[in-house]
Amino acid sequence: MFIGYSFGGLIVKKAAVAAGDEKGQSDLPRRKIPACVKGFIFLGTPHEGSELSIMGKVLSFLGYWKGSSTKLLEVTFPDSLENRYLHKEFMEKYKEVEMVNFYETQKERMGPFDLDIVSSNSHGVAFQ
């Protein structure tokens, strides 16, 4: 059973895809992981990106001189092609495994703004 919260859910998906990757040596112990997976629980995972990632990009630029990078955030941008490709691979490899997805049903209030931190479309793990 794997549990991922927010960006950690995307990391779980990436690790699960990598574990089932057929490239390279087939005798690696990680190749056995997909057969042992009983399920996934996602808590507020931005399966289709997050509006808040744009704010993260701005903050990252402010720390650029300290070595900050936005590369890791790119997968969380709304409509990210990298995120869509990851999700497609994940669903192809684990479509038979049980998954539960918890998500917010109300927007987050930040000052005068109501933000949909995890897109309302992102709540369904099986999005296409």
C-alpha cells in the first residue's frame, strides 16, 4: 500500500512507474514491486496540476541566486504535459490496482482570493 500527500502523490506515481519499468536489467528486486502493490491512497494530489504552482515558481525565482530551480515544479503546472504522460504510464501499469483519492471540496481562502489549490478536475485518479 502506498500513500501520497500532495506533491508526494506524484512522487509515489513516478516511483511506481519506475519500479515497473522494463528497461534495463530484469532481475532487479524493484521489478517485483508492481506485483506486490495492493493499492494507492492519494491525499490532495494534483493529478492535473495546481494553480498554486505558479506562486511556487515566482517564489523560486526570488531564490534563484541561491540555486533555486523551478524544474521540480513543472510537473505540477496546470495541464502539464509531463504530468499527463506520468499519469498515462501510471494508469496503464496499475489500472487493476485499487486506488482511493481524497480531495478538497471547497476552495482555499488566501486573503481576498479563493484558490482551487488542487484543481477540481484533479480529484479523479482516472482522468484521461
